[in-house]
Amino acid sequence: MILSTLKPKSRPVPKSKVYNLDQIKWLKYHYILPIKTKRVTRVELNKRLRHKEQQKKEAEAKKLEDLSKEIDSIPEITEEIKQEDEEKQKNMLR
């Protein structure tokens, strides 16, 4: 066999024409299309890092706020428990 007569498994996609969606699906199935990846710049990476840190800070602040609300509501909860205990005692006495 001559090497020049062998066909490669992945055929190059013809680029001379504009394709509709059905043709693109067919090409994706029958050809190996190159995957385009977007390069991430240092600016974008730094922006993501800052955003992630900001989200962490906001989450911590929200946790602290929720905890302080729970601490503030402890006297109300204890009063409710006392009232329920008194009601139970009254029902037990009857």
C-alpha cells in the first residue's frame, strides 16, 4: 500500500460555505470539529478572585447576622417555653 492513498480518520471540515444548524449537527457527528476555547487573561483571573473573596466575606457577614438574630431571640424562646410548661402544669392539675 502506498501511504499517500490512505485517508486520515478525521477529515478536515470544508470552510468555504455557510452552514445552517442541521448541517452543523451533521458536521459535528461526522467530522471532528475543533473546540474553540477562550483564553483567560490575568485581568479576568484577578476579577474572579476578587469576586470570590467578596462572596466569602458576604457569606461570613450573613452568618454572623443570622447568629446575632438567634441570640437576640433567646429570651423570647425561653418565655414561650415557660408559658408552655405552665399550661402543661395547669392541664396536669385539672
